[in-house]
Amino acid sequence: MQIAPGDAEQTVGVFEHLVALERDMIAALLALRNRLPRADHGQLDQLLTEHADRLPLLEEQVREMGGRPPEPGIRPGELPRDATDIAAVGDTKSAMRALADDHEALAEAYREALALPQEDQEARRLLEQFASEMDQDSARLAALLPPV
């Protein structure tokens, strides 16, 4: 995702985009979770909860900045793999790697958003918090990945 520095309108657009990407990530997590035995759900459930908890905070921030969160089903299509791909991948190892690729793409979107000037302090605080959580989640997700 390429974002050029801009005004408050652009900040709203960035947050709207993050809402859509978070929804995509939740769908991807669910697609992988549905492939795994129940005993393997623990770490994915934690990641799923974190992403689900972020969503209403991002949506509220969009509203507070004068925007409207995108409707569910509106997908930016920028994650490397979508939930349909993850559900259809031949083996669980490949599905987990696809999820990790999606997670890294979302983490990069947060880093790019954080690099932009933010006049709204609450918006900056949320971006800092979520970017930090994404970094922590990356380490947790890496631990779930099977060796290459």
C-alpha cells in the first residue's frame, strides 16, 4: 500500500483502508483455523481475538475523524492471499505460510500509516499501539510456522 503524506481527509482514508485490511486478516485467520484440529486453535484464537478487538477501535476512529468505515464485504484485495486461497491451499503448512504473508502485509500497512504525519493524537496512539502489537504477533506467528 503506497500512501502519500496528506491532510485529515487522507488520514481518514488510511484508517478506512486499515479497517478493510483487518477484516481481510480476520477472514484469513478463520480460514486457517477451520483447517486445523481443535487442539491447534489456541494461538490462532489469540491472534483472531486481537484482530477482532482492533476492528471496532479503528471503525470508531474513522467516525471520530468524520469518515465512514467501509461496509463489510468491501475488500481492498491487497493482502497477498485471501481467505479463499488459504482455505483452498493443498496443505496446512502452505496455508500457514500464506497467513504469515498476509500478516506481514498488514504489519507493513500499519508501519506505512505510522510513518505519515498524524495531527490527531488519538489516531497516532492507535497506530503506534497496533503497529507494536503486529510486531509482537509476527513473532508469535513465526513460532507456529513449520520449519522450511
